[in-house]
Amino acid sequence: MLPLDQLLNELRDLPAKARPPVWVLRRFFELGEVSEPPTVEPPRWLRPAVVEALESVAEGWPQSDFFGAVRMLERFGLVTLEHDDTYVLAMVSCLGDPWEGSVRADALRRDPELRDLVWRVFEVEGGGEVSLANVDKFSAPDASWTQTFLTLVADGTLPRDRVLRSCLQALGRDFSAYRAGWFSGTYRGLEPTAAECVADQPLLLRLLHSTVPATVSFAVRHLTVVAKAGALDDEDYVAECAAAMVVPAKSTALGAINLAAAVAGRRPDLAPAVAEAIGAGLGHAHRDVQSRALAVLRSLAANKIVEARLDELEPSVRRAAAEWLDVPAAPSPPVETAAAVSPAGPAAAATVAERGARLLAGHLDAMDVEMFLAALAVNDTAGLDALHKQAAKILSDPRWQGSLRQHLAGLIAAKPVTGPDTFLRRRLAEVGHVLKGRRAPAPLLATPTDPAGWLDPRVFVDRLAANPDPPPFDLAAALLRLAPEGRADALRSARTLPGEPGAVARYALGGEPAELTTPALWVAAARARAPLADDPHLLAAGLDQAGQGRPATYGLLFEPEHYQYEGRARTYYRPSLEVTPPGAVEQADQPTVVAVWVSGPGTSSVWQDLDPDWIPWHAHIWPHDAEPFFAVRLDEVLRASTSYPMVTYGTTETLDALVTHPGRLGPMAAATLAASLSASEVRHRVLAAEACARLVPAARITAAELATAMAGLARHCTATRWATTLRDAARIGPDAGSAVIDVLDDLLPRLGADQPGLHALLETRYEEAVRLGRRTVSGPATTWLQALAGSSKAARTARLILAEATAT
């Protein structure tokens, strides 16, 4: 019996559950080359199984070359398939072995119909695991789709001109930047001649409007080849080129401007249209592009175009333009933003049901959480029955596993919820005991009296007098929140408070020490009494860890790790937290104690395991000092600021805490701000710019503190992002620009001349000095700038800064 007949007979008798579609396709592939058609009929279910198999491999790449089996089934008429997008992606996925280069090329050489179909790969983008770009990325170079086309063009199997044209047509489609890169790379791999570029000039001109910046750069480079051949279509280029002048890549915009300037030189009749097009270059973000555009417009006497866009120019370019136009070079006003952020508490009149609904919906304001718990603690549950259905959905949804939202749903529905053992979870459990009848209802001590999280000491004493046996975590939370004002009056009122709660209350308010029975309560009292000082009473009792009897000092360490990526040696600096005095051990009842951690899996701090929606409430634990909070939250912001960032979810909430926390912002807060200025995501850099503009001029984080933090992160962060974000921060308020100059004057002397992106920091320093008319440069910065010799961009900009400082 023929092997193909035998396989068809075997498959016919298989039950449905024993014939997974991709497995079925593999069975045909395992037959190898089959030249004789079958003599038996295929099972009815074969075509649907093959269709399902194609759908599977069109989405997930199996790294196998069994598409030949599909072609065999089609050739023998065993299945009839529609050659749709799914079929094309299955061909991209499985026509070829990722390690053997000849498989795909041989298949196309011997299958004329497949050669007709292969052009469809230029029309179907793909996605996820299956696209030309992704398959090639994880294949050996000589087994890539690109190499297949290069090989088949070289031996005449495929027409060279059609492959070149198909690449350009694909680039004109709305493909993502990642997947579009395959087509530009393949086009370059064919090394088109000038004549071939000229022949496809209309397609190249269309690419100037691409939404993918790299494609625009590709088009400008090849149109430059056309221009050098003397064949540029001047009218069409001028009509299309304006879009290329605002592409972020400086070299692309400059190339587009230079091509347009050359057109104006040889075609005076097109000079007005050239000037209009180059006017777009004045809106580019880079000073060099603006300067070149201005120079060309001056040569074309295009005064009105420049004057209309004067306010868009960088300060140094604006000054040069204003001198040419003979108009005042007034700096553009700072961008107006909202008033400084202050944490506004929720309306006191909101009902417990209204607060519960907000919290379950994900609006996890810390004061809303506190007011909700305060209501539950006195058994105020009116209207919560209406939330049971919503709570049940949250409890059953794995997306909210371990989240604060899930824990609050558990309180409402009286269902147990598991999660990391933290101070906040213990506070929720104490309220849960009231709802379950294990503790009598009573007002909570720790409910803040101020939106920033402070607790009025006099109110605290009154609450403790009414409830002298409070839950321990509620008492510790209240002690940590005691405001500095009103303590003397509160201490006098606390003289008769009974038991250990009364003793720790008096000690926190400045009273005499007493017998230390419950360590956590005395730790909270000591950190409230003198947040940043040693506590002799705790030290005598042996509670000498950082965050207990001694204040904690935190620092960052960076360990270099070397690795290979895309054939290049790279270094990653893995951060870790250093805590002094050493040896701190976290405990759920002592939230001021933070343990050391090393970034990545297996971190030591339980706080880093929390879902991000806990962050606003976490930041409210200790209003006196933000350092323990940022010491554990900083790791995620550091990961968000690397050159190759991981997915981060709590960075936004952490940055919000920078501007809303009322307490001391120390080195960890400064490091958080420094890292966020280099964040990968634009939305995080926007928050960082606003935080910088609010905190540094107000000296909540001084310029020197921020510069010190940035210098410590210089190998970890991206200096060009720093430069862009600092420039944005400088434009936010009247004092922010001067603060940014102070930061840079302190930072620059700490950096090496080989610091990547140094030129961008210097350009920001120069432009802000011109914008503000600030001539002075600090002594250390002057010495450092004078030592920066050579012809590099950084050295040239350093000389501009020095010249600006001495100009009259």
C-alpha cells in the first residue's frame, strides 16, 4: 500500500479527540517527498482540520517547515484551500526551517504556483509571533526570509525589479515600525542601483508621508541617491517633503532640508514652494534642524515664514532669527500648569456605600480607604448590600488577585482573601474582626484629620480616651500619623490614659518612657516622637535596627552584569538597596523598617510584591518621612527608566506620591525623581517633569540633591531622556528653568567626558541659559566646561555655554 494511502486509512479511523489539527498536518509532513497520488478518498474532516491547523500556525510560530505538507495536499486535490491572509501567514510561519537556509528556497524553486503566491507576503502584515520580521529575528541569518529573496533574485528565480518594488509598496502600507523594518532591510540587502532608485522614485516620494519615522529616513536616503544622479523630480519632491522635516531623527530632517535647498538653487521658480516646505523644519525639536531651516529661509528671504513661527524656535535660534528680522527676542512665556498638587480629601458627606462603590471601581484614594474603614469599624454598613454582586465579581476575577480592591471586596462580602502579610493588610483584618463580631465596634484611632494623612494629636488623645483598648495595628498607624503641631496640649490631656496604649501615646507626644511590653507600639511611638533621631529608650531595650531605635539611611548600589544581545556586548547595572545600620528585618507590625533588596526576581521587601493599587495608601502610612516608601517603590521606577525597560505598573502612582507626600523627601525620593526623568514611557516623563518643576524650586528636593542622585544613576539611565525631560520641566514655571540650570551645573562636573548623551544635557543647559538670559556658570561647572576640548558636539556646546557666560 502507498504510504499516503496507508496514512489516510489510519486517519479515517481516528476518533475526533485523537486528531489535533497541527498533529494531523505533521503526520503528512513526516511522509517526506510524495510523488504518487493516493488511491483512496480522504476523510471528510481532513479539510476542516487543515484549515484549523493553518489558523493555528498563522498565529503561533512552530519553527517547523511543514508547509510543504499543505502544498502536497493541495497538489493531490485532497484539500481545497482559500489563499487568504491566514494561508499567507501560515506560509510565512512554516515554509522553511529556522536553521536550514535551503529549505524555503528549494520549495519555491520547484513550485511555480507557490512562486505566484509568495508575492502576497508583501501585502499581509502579520502580528505577534508570525510576521516576516519576527520569523527572521529568531532564525539563522542564512535561513531568513530576507536571505531567501536575495538568493532567489541572485539565481534568477524571482525578478529583481518586482522584489524591489514590492518592498517599497509594503512600506507604503500601514504596518507597524517593527514589521515595516523587514521590508526596508530587504530592499537595502538587494543594494539597489541609482537607476533602480530613479525608476521607483514615485514610490519613494510617497514614503515621505509614512507614519513610521524609520521609513521616512529610508526614503530620504534613497531620494538623495536619486538627486545625486540628477534625476530628482523637483516639483513632486517639493510637494511631498514637508512631512520629512519634522521626523524626530535629526539627520533625516536635515537631509530633507538640504534636498529642498538644492531644488531652490536650480529652480528659482520653485523657491516660494521650497520656503513653505522648509518652514515646517522650524517646528522640529532639535536646534540644529531649526538652525539649518532658518539659514535656508534667510537665503530665500522668507521673512514672513520665520516671523510666523518665531515662538516655536529654541531660544538660541529664536535670538538669531530675531536679530535677522530686527524684532525683540523676548523669551516665550512658561507653560502654565495647574497649581501645586495638594492631596484633597474626599467629601466628608459621602456615605459608606458611595465610598465603597468608588473603591470597588478602582478609585483607591487613600483618604477614601481610611474613611471607608472608619465607617466599617463602627458597623456602619448601610447600603453595602447593593455592592455584594460587584464585590463577588472582583473576588472571582483573577485580574484582581492580591489587589487592595480584592481585599476591600472581601470585607464587603465577608470572604477571606490571601495576600502578602503587610501592615496595611493587618489593618484591614482588624476591621474585618469587627464585621465578623470578634471585636466590639469602636471608632478607629488612625483616621487622618488632614487630607495629607496627618492626625491631630488632640483628636488622637480624645479617641484613645474613648477606646483605651484599641487594636494594635490601628494604634501603631495612629502614632505614626501624629502631626507635629498641638503635641504639648495633647500630652497634658493624655496624663490619665491607662495601660500600655496610654504609655506609648504619652511617649510619642514627648512624655517620659515606660516599660516596653509590645515592641511594635514603642517603635511607632519613637518614630513619631523624633522621626530622624536615635531613640535611647529603644536602644536600651535592644531595638536598634534601622527604622526602630535608629533612623534608617538608604543608599543604592549598582552591580554590573555583562551579557550579549543581538551580537553585541552589553552591560546592565543591577540595582540593590543598602540599609544602614545593616541587618534590618521587615515585620508586618513595623512599617518603618525596610530590608535590603536586589532588583529582579526574589526581591527581599514584601512591599514590592504588592499590587500597584496599594501604593496611594502605602504612601500615607508615615507622613513624617517618605524615605521608607520610596526605598521600596524605587526599584520599579528604576526598571521603568532603563534602556530596555520591563513592564511596570505602579510607576504613575509612585510619582504621584512624590508631589503629594507631606514629609521629608530624602535621597530615595531624589533617586526616584532622577530615575523617572529617564523613564521609557512618555506619560511617566511628563509626571517627572511636573514633579521636578514643583519640588526643586521649592527646595523640597534641592538641585544639589537631585544632581547627586542623577550622578549616581548616570550609568543606569539615558542622558538624552534626562535632557528632554529637564527641558520640559524648565518650561513649566517661572522658577523651574533656573532650577534646571542649577541641577545641570551641579551634575555636569560629576560626569565623564565619555558619558553617552552628554551633548544633549549640554544643549539643554545652553538653551535654558539663552532663554532666561542667565550668564552665570558655577565655578566647578566652568572649570569642567573649559576642560572639555575637541570637536565633538559636547565640546562645541560647552564652548557656546562659556561664550554665553562672557557675552555682553
